[in-house]
Amino acid sequence: MTGDMNTTFEVLVIALSCLLGIFLILSIIVVILILRLVTALRQIVAKGEQLVDSAEAISETFRRNAGAVSIVRVLMNIIGNKSNTKHRKD
């Protein structure tokens, strides 16, 4: 009877050791995959930040140049109107 119990315990210890080893290997694989995912997400976030910074710079440029463009349009309209007026007089 004692021999049977020792054999049963040995089988249980071996089975649990195998399951623990499998769990450990799977855990290591999952951690590696999560680290790769985090690295990829960081790269995506960095590219997104660059895109947002670029869009902000473009919109700031448009904002700064909007006044100058409107002044140039007014001047072009005035010049166009003056030249049209001169042609009509001739």
C-alpha cells in the first residue's frame, strides 16, 4: 500500500512539474509577445505624434499667412480694377 502511494505521488509530482514547465514556457512566450506589441504601439504613437505636430505646424503656417494672402488679394483686386479702368478710358 505504501509503495502504491509513493508511485501515485511520484506520478502526480511529475505531471505537475510538466504542467508547471509548460505554463512557464507559455508565460515567457506571452511576455515576449506583449513586449513586441508594446514596442509596436510605441512606434505607432510616435508616428501619430509626428503627424499631429506636422498638422499643427501646417495649420499655424496657414493661420500666419492668411492675413498676408488676403492683403495680396485685395492689392491684386485694386490693381486689376485700376487696369480695367485704364482700358475702359482708352
